[in-house]
Amino acid sequence: MKSSPERKLFDAITDLPDHLIEEAGKTKLNFRYRTYRRMLALTACAALILCFILFLPQKNIPPVTHLSEVFFPKAYAFGDDQARLTIRKEHPVENSFLSSVQSFSYDTASHILADTDNNSAYSPLSLYYALALAASGAKGDTWKELASLLHVSDQKELSAQCFNLYHQLYTDNEVGKLKIANSLWMDYRTKWKQPFIDLAAKQFFASAHSVDFKDESTASSMSQWVAEQTEQTLSPRFSVSDIQLLSILNTIYFKDEWTIPFHENTTSEDSFYLSDGSMISCNFMNRTDCNTSFYRGNQFLRASLNFKNGSRMIFILPNEGISPYDLLSSPQQLREAMEGGEEMNGTITWKIPTFSFSSSSNLVEPLQDLGLSLSFCENADFSGIADGQCYFSTIRQGTYLSINENGAEASAFTEVTIEGSAMPDPDSNQVDMILNRPFIYGIMTSNNMLLLVGTCTNPTLS
């Protein structure tokens, strides 16, 4: 049997010849020498203990390190239109890519929101970025499946367009903020592909963290990262396991002010009618806008409020007898509600409930219904990320939304876990957006990216 290092050290010190021990016992030592001998013995013992500690097998501590450094784009000041136009010119986003993201948004939103009963919110853009980052390391049929869902055909172009879109959307000024953040949480035992880490940092602004998924502190670190990126509006709980290889996290944080704020002294309590016919009381913001546009469809009325940084919040009020889920029943229906209808111009009387709530969704089943199946199989090909078995195990999202007289604040996180082995007269030029029954809302960026979409069925629920 092979001796351990500490055993060899012990034997070397204790295995002395007997005759030397006997001679040492017969030798008469003076006081000074005996004192010196004691000091020498104590020093030897201390050295023995130190060496024993050094030679003890150490716990294999994972290198919890940041594998890549991320620098976010430089933000321009509010009202600096020249800087905004320069960024758009230097980072062009193809119309075909914008259409791809829009199609993905409607495809997924109609599936994810259709079966919700209470207040809900979903960020298509957050999920798109998380899946696009995973797709950058996919190969073969796994890439083709993800490309079909993302409505793209070229892997390099997908990363490049995500990079440019990020630059166009990034906002951080005295009025508002729109920030997208990505991160990779990577098992320290796995040999990762460096090109994947480099591309994630360069094109997706993704930080990389080497962690031990057997250690519960990893889950706490992931939660803390999400909280920091979303200004403490979200602090999800994560679970980790010893077969977990990679977690891809995306966050989106949005905050902006209405171009024309509501006056707090006009906010008053009124009735909101639930889908079951019952009634609750809540606070409503009130305002009248003249000479503004709205859209009337066969089943809905739609109008929007602008934010100072160019985004807008859309409100869709279904006709009496129409459920919000009727308008969410298919991608086509949702697109029609968001973009269709006849444009009209007139006066809008607004009555909007103030509300604030969080929601969470498991996205595995909706994505599988949309054809994403191979990515969840053990033979998925993510060889651009790492060698060996890599496959999706969970995909989930959490969201937060709050609106009041000054504006709106919204945030979302997406986790992709990879494991191994009444309507008025139609001819009227005045409409009432009295949102006193379940309605649909959405936050749209200046380049028509659907940042958040959801339903408000009970504004008093948080």
C-alpha cells in the first residue's frame, strides 16, 4: 500500500536507531544543554505539526472567478438626439432581424399568456436574448431547431444583430433606464470552449462565473446578481444540483417617466370589474388627452402613452363580452391587437388603475409546443459551448411591473439551465379608455421591440 505524505514524514522523524536513543539516555547533560534540547524538541514538534497540516489533503475549493470582464456601452444624456442617431448609425439593426424578434414575441406570448388566470407579465426580449446566447454554441440539428424558433438563419448574424440591438436599446440617463444584462454561471469542473465565452462577453455583454453547483452559496450569488441588475425589484430563489453544468441568466430593467405625467390629485378610488362579474375597489389615474390617435378593432380598443425616452406603453381594452385571452389565443390575434385596427384621431379619456405585481412562469412546455424539443434531449448538440452531454433542463422567467402617476418600472429575468448526462358609437370621435375590467398591456421600445406584455385581471393583487 502506498504511504501517504504525512505517514512518510512521521516515519522519518520517529524511526531512529535504538543505540542512538540509548546513548542519548546515558548522556549527562548540563542545564543549559537540557534547556537547549527542550527548545529544539519544541521547535521540532512545531515543525512536525506545520508539515502535518501542509501535507493533509486539502478540500478542492472551486475557482469562483470571473472569467470575462464586461464593459457596458456609454449612455447618452436625455435629449441628446445627435448621440442617439450616431449610435443607430454605428450599430445598424436590419429590418429583417427586427421582424424576426417581433414574430418570436407574438409566437411565444400567445402560448405563455394564454393559460394564465391572474395578473401576468412576460418579456419576449429577455427570453430571446437568453436563447440566442445558448444558440451561439449550438450545432447541427440543435442549432436549426433554435434558429427556427428565433426566426433566423445565420448564427454569426444572430450574435451581431443582438449586439447592435443592445446598443440601440441601452439607455441610462436622468429620466429613465433600459438595461439588458447577461451572465454565464459555469461548472468549474467542466472544460468550456473559450470562443463561446469570448463571444458571450463581446456580443452579448455576458459576464462569466466559474462556480460549484454543489454549493448552495452559488444559488445565493445568482440571486444577488439578478437583484443587482434589476435594481432590487427581483430577487428570485435558485436551485442548484450536482448534474448542473451551466445557467444562462438574462435580466432586463426598464424605468421611464410618462411624457405627460398624471396629477396625483386626480387619482381617485373607483370600481374594477373582475372576469367573474364581481367588483373590487382600487385607485385609478385620470386624464383627458385631446387630438391624439387610437385604434379600433373588431374586438378591441387600443391606445398608448409615451415615455420620455421614446418607448410607449400600450393598453388594449377588449370589447364587452370579449376576454383578454380571446385576443391572446394565437400569434395572429395578438399581433392584430397590438398592431391592427383602424387608426382614428380624437379625444381620449383615460382611467387607468395603479398596480404593482410580480409573476413567474415555467417556459419549458410552451417552448416545446412551439417545436423546441431536441434542445431538451440528451443528444442535443451544444458542442460549441462544451464537449459531452449538454441539454436544456429548465427555462423559467420572473417579471415585475409597477405603474403610477409618474411612469412605469418593469424588470424581468430569464434562466436557461443546461445539464449534462363598454364600447362607444363607432362613428364617435371621442373614446373612453376606462380600464375598469381585465385588459392587456404592453411596453414597446422606440424600434417596436415588445419589451413586456401581459394581462391585468385584478389590479389589487401584487
